[in-house]
Amino acid sequence: MKTSRIYAMVLRYFYYFRQSLDRMSDAFYWPVMDLLLWGLTGSYFKKMSGGNSTIMIMIISGILFWIIVWRGQYEITVNLLEELWNKNLINLFVRL
Amino acid sequence: MDILGVKNLTKKFQQFTAVDNISFNLREGEILGFLGPNGAGKTTTIQMLLGVLIPTSGEVNYFSKNFQNHREEILEQVNFSSTYTNLPWNLTVKENLNFMSCLYNIKNRKERINRIANIFRLNKLLNQQVEQLSSGQVTRVNLAKAFINFPKVLLLDEPTASLDPEIASYIRSFLKEQRENFQVSIIFTSHNMSEIEELCDRVIFINQGKIIADDRPQNLAKSIEICHIELNVADGLKRTIEICENSQTHYELSGRNIIIDVKEKEIPEFLRNLMSKGVYYDQISIEKPDLEDYFLQVAKKK
């Protein structure tokens, strides 16, 4: 694997990403909303449970990891579909 | 010197054999036409030559090196353009060429893109998204992408489809120039027979996965003996038809115009025969067989 090719793919998705409000909100807005929602819920439960935060740390960590895994598989799937729709897979497979 | 050598290449999809034990070579600076009806196996062969499909059996060698063992090194000097692939439609032409030049590890990307844009007359289109372009313009962008690394071997699958005659002619001249100046070897598929005749040094005709002819385009055309004689008969149309029917010659009638299929060497005798029967015609044209006739003959056999 050559760095130039990795850079090419990063460039390709960067160009696409910066034009698409949908993709930007998918990548930043919704994960931030998730974290805010669960963070505030967590802090509420922490107050209610009298300062015992272990369970809440577990929940928040779980959510963080879940977002990372989910975003990863989502991006791979959507980008693969995107390449299929664009009929661009052969261009990439010839070089990757 | 052989740039590409294909030996006993076969591709099977379960029971269906798309490419059946074909062997051919491509010499340095040669333009090789790859012809055949739809579904003949041309695109499958090209995809195997690009390493996108793995052959069921057989061997591909580029620059005397085995393709499977030196894939990466070889593909740096090979490029392609196909009607079956597109560039991302939501990126601009410049963005596409930029990311493609990164894929091919080109050093002076800006300079290369400007040069390619000049060659393919894309300067005014560089900042337009591919989806906004006409199909002819997209074809030019695809060709620009194919030349981005100035390859030694080019695989072009119907590269001039959707181009207007002026641009198509310009592209053909450009391909010839590349061949003459840089000894680029090209495999070229097209359904435009006159284009193949004009451009290709040699033609491989493939049908049902098998090579059925490998020769110069002029020689393939010569293998068809039948010429078409078109006559506008002023007097003696019935007699002309009688002559055709008696000699079991195929003809097509349209008003006083008749097109008769006659073997090339029998034309003088046929015309003498018409004269002796008092047939008068005020227009005559003799159409010699060309590559299209060869193609049609093979397609009919199929």
C-alpha cells in the first residue's frame, strides 16, 4: 500500500464531503447530538444517584464506542455504494 | 518488440465461457483493434488485462513480465478508458483529475493537469461538476484520465462513443500522434468500422469468446468477395431482375434503383451481360466490401 494512493482516496472523499451538507451533518451533527443527549441524561442520573458515576461512565463510554463503530461501518457502506452508483469501482480497483 | 503477450486466456463464469483460450500479442507502438458483436468477450478480456477480473486460466505478460507477479509495477504504465466506467459525477473535472493523478503517483500534478486539459480542450470545463457535462464532454474527461500518467499501454473501450465528428477526428489524430511520438501501444474497441480501418494497424475479431480473425483491416475486408452494385435503371428494369433471378443473385429494389450483390471478379461479366440485354442505366456506383461487411457477415453467422 502506497501513501500516495491513501492520500488520493482521502482527497476523493474530502472533495465529496465538502460539497455535501448531508454527509457533514451525518459525520458531526448527529454524533454531537447523541453525546449531548446522553451526556445530559448521564449527568441527571448522576445527580439522582447521589454521585455514583460508575454506571454512567460505562454507558457514555459504550455510546462513544458504539458511535465510532457505527460511523465506521456506515461510512464504508455508503462510500462503497457511492462508488457503485458512480461506476467508479473499476477506476479504483485498477490502482488499489 | 512485444509489449503485451496473452497466452491461452480463458474466463469462465460457472458454466458460461466468456473468453475461450485466446492468445495474441501487442507490439510496441501498435494500435490493435478489438472487434466483435455485443457479448463477444471484448470487455471481459480488457478487464482481465487490467487485473480487475482474474482469469480462469492463461497468462498475461506486459513488458515481458508476468502480470500477476508484477501487477503494481505494470499498472503504473497502463491506463484505460471505458464506456462502462465513469468518474465520480459530483466532483469537478479538476478534482477528478487531481485525485486520479494522486492514484497514479504523479509528481507535478498541477502542471500535468493543465497539460492534459489543454490536449483534451477541457480548460473551460475544469471547474464544472462531471454531472453537468454532456456525454461527449464526459468522454473527453475519461480520455484525459486515461492519459493522466502518459501510459505505455492504453486500453480504450469505445473511447470515441458520443463524441461529435470533429472531436472524434481530433482524438484519433491525437492517438496517432501519441503512437508516433511516444510509441504508445493501444488496444482499441469500437463499433465504428471506418474509425477502426483508419486507426488500427491490426484487428482481432472476437466472437463467442474466441478469436476468429487476426489480420490487417484491409485484409479482413478483402476476405469478403461480394460487392454491391447500385444502378439507377433508365430502361430494362425487368430484364435486369430476370438476369439477377436467373443467376440467383441477391438484389434489392427501390423504385428504379436496384442494388445487386456480385462477386468482385464477376463484375465485368455481369455488366457486359446487362449491356447485351439492352439494359440502360444512368447512374452506377460500385461499393467494395469493407470492415463493416466483414462484421455483418460474422454477426449473421452468429
